[in-house]
Amino acid sequence: MLTESLRQEVVANNLANATTTGYKRTASATEPFETALLRNMAMPDRHEVGEANFGSQPSRLDVVNTQGALRSTGNQLDLAIVGDGWFTVNTPNGTRYTRDGTFTLNAEGTLTTKEGHPVLGENGPVTLSRTKAIGIGQDGSVTQDGETVTTLRITALQADSLAKEGANLLNGTPAGTATGAVRQGYLEGSTVNVVSEMVELIRVMRSFEANQKAVQAQDENLAQAISKVGVV
């Protein structure tokens, strides 16, 4: 029941972010509890009865890093990555990563996320002129008036190291060179399929109810044992 409860929370969070830019859906994984070997204590010379499994427990939450659909916005500061790679940003907790390319320029001309975190280039935070047109190439190079200002730091991450931290940010372990291409004037959509998540939510709820009924049946059996067998 605890496992299905966690799954329900994961599905609900996915549905809540069905329209969040650059959101990657989360999938929950489970593993069985350690099995117990049953023996007949009254007859030690007999073979073991066998193993008993005590159900499943949550093991981890996986970030499903698939490509989201691109949506054209025409905004020169809206960016999307096609393929492998993550935008690198500086936060109070250190370097973090995101696929949400809804960027803006603050009063100092620093490229930031919606939450105000500076976007990092190869030489630190990206600082641009607010009065000049901004061009961003597929390799992440940032130009103004035909001159290259910097190159966005696009980071490849180990798939099994991704950990969500809220505000559409992730932590992870850098690995190799990112092969993705940057698209200016586009945003990447969420990878959540609403229909699939709703079907999964129904399945989880039914599984939870089935386990709940099993617990209630066991409860009733114990009550009968105490009130009737105990009296005899």
C-alpha cells in the first residue's frame, strides 16, 4: 500500500507538470523485500518449505530523459535543446541543470532563468547588452553585432545520476560532451503524456484498494481468532 501511495504521488506530480516547459516525467521503481526461508520446525529432517515473499517496496525514482516536442515562440531569449544536454545555471545551492529555456535579461544584463538564477557560459554567467540583437547558434555560441560574446555551457549528465530539486532544476554528475543542438526562439514541451498518466493513476488506485481489502480481511480473521478461538 505504501508503494502504491508513492506511485500515486509521482503520477499526480507528473500530471501537475503536464504543461511545464522542459519538464521530464518521473517514473517510480520498486524492488521486493528480502525473502524469508520457511522451515518445518517440528520435523527438522524434512526439506525446507520454500521462500516467502513479503511484497514490494520503493527503490528509486527515475527521471525519464526523453525529448519533448518543440514549440515556436519567436522570442530571442527562448531556447530549447534537441538531443542530449542540459542548460547549466548557478543557484544558491551550487551548479544545477535544466531543460527549461525560458530565459530573460535582468537589470544588469545577465541571462537568467525565470527564478532569477544566472545561466552559465563557458566563462561564467552570460552577460549581454540589452540594446543589441542576440543571436544563439546551434552550438550554443552567443553573438551580438556579429561578434561572439560567449558560448552557453551545455552539460551532458549521467542518466542514473539525475535528481530533481524543484523549480524545474536537477542535480547530476557531468559525463562527457553534450551532443544536443540549441534552437533559438523555441521551447521544449513537457514529456508527460496525460492519457498514459491517467491510465496509470487508475491502475495505481485499484491496486491500492485491492491491497487495502486484503489488509481488512486479515484484520477480520485476527478479530475472529481473538473473539472466538480464544474463548474456546
